[in-house]
Amino acid sequence: GAVVSQHPSRVICKSGTSVKIECRSLDFQATTMFWYRQFPKQSLMLMATSNEGSKATYEQGVEKDKFLINHASLTLSTLTVTSAHPEDSSFYICSALRTPNTYGYTFGSGTRLTVV
Amino acid sequence: DQQVKQNSPSLSVQEGRISILNCDYTNSMFDYFLWYKKYPAEGPTFLISISSIKDKNEDGRFTVFLNKSAKHLSLHIVPSQPGDSAVYFCAASGGGADGLTFGKGTHLIIQP
């Protein structure tokens, strides 16, 4: 089956520093990858959609200069939280779509980011 | 505004009985619906899905029903097992390459 690997699973960083989260599709090529954020006891909120080789599309209210997304290949997308602040502490989850119009979304295991 | 709503934050069901989780949506452009199971600090695990052209889809113990006119779907789990205890998210998609819109989840607790 399709597997998406997300790394790191947990990271603690100091306020003002940047953190990079990687999302890899291990056994398939993902035309599209998505990044979500989940606050405690809340829904998963879509942050942005990234397509290989093009700029990411951000949802309303998500700062593109703060959450940098790079989708350099069909198997790797990265999310960099720049100049992190405590309010950025959250659970970040990526998802990869194997083929458009098949609704075959596969999720990574998530990254718990804590900014201190 | 929340386009996908799960109005029950939690649900307690006795082992062996039927669990029914409900989900409502407001966006008529949604054409595909999915249910995920999730544990804390883990990614969601896909359970079952349904296209808007169908009203029922069944997979083992899991059945999803869609009432398009009421913009309502439900997930039935029967019989419920202790391992089913988790948070269940309803999600909707408006297109083949769109991200998903999630509800807030329902914490299902299966009691022995």
C-alpha cells in the first residue's frame, strides 16, 4: 500500500528559529501534497497545497512567508516554519495524493512542533 | 464557518453494539466523503469513503450512508470492538486534486 513518511515526529525549538519538516512518499509518486495543522481537540485544518515544480497554494489566513513549502520532486515536500513563535506550536500533518481524481489521500504520521 | 460538522464530541458504546457517528456538511460542491480514524500524535488512517453519486458503501464492519438532500452522512460500525476506540474524523473533498475539509472529530469510546 501507499506509505507516506513524515520526519521528524517531534521537535522542540527556540522561539525565533526555523524548523523544517519533511514529507516523503515512499512507494509512489505524489502529484500533489497537502499540509495540515491540528490544534488540540480541533479539526485538521488545510494550510496549503503543493504541486511538484510549482508554487504552493495557501489557504486563507496562512502566511506564505512564514510557512515555506517546497515540493522539489514527486516524492518529497518540505514545510519550513520560519521564525517560529510559541503560537506556532501545533501538530503538523502532510498528505500525499497518488493520482488526481482518485481521492487516494495518504497521510503521514505527523510532527509535533513545540516552540519554547 | 465550518463546512463539515461533527456535532458529537464524544460517543460511548458498549462492546458488540452498533456505533453510529454522524456528520453534516454545508457545501453542496463536495462530491466525495471520507472517514478517518485517528489516535493522538498520529496521522489519520483511512477507513471508508463514499462518492456523492452513491448513498451507501460497505466494507466489513464499516458502512457509510450518505443522504445528499439532507447533506448528512453517517458511519456505522457493527459490531463495535474495543480497538475501535479512537477519534473519528469526517472529511469532504470538492474535487479530485483538492485538499480535504475535516470535521472536528468524534471521540468514540467502546466500553467492555
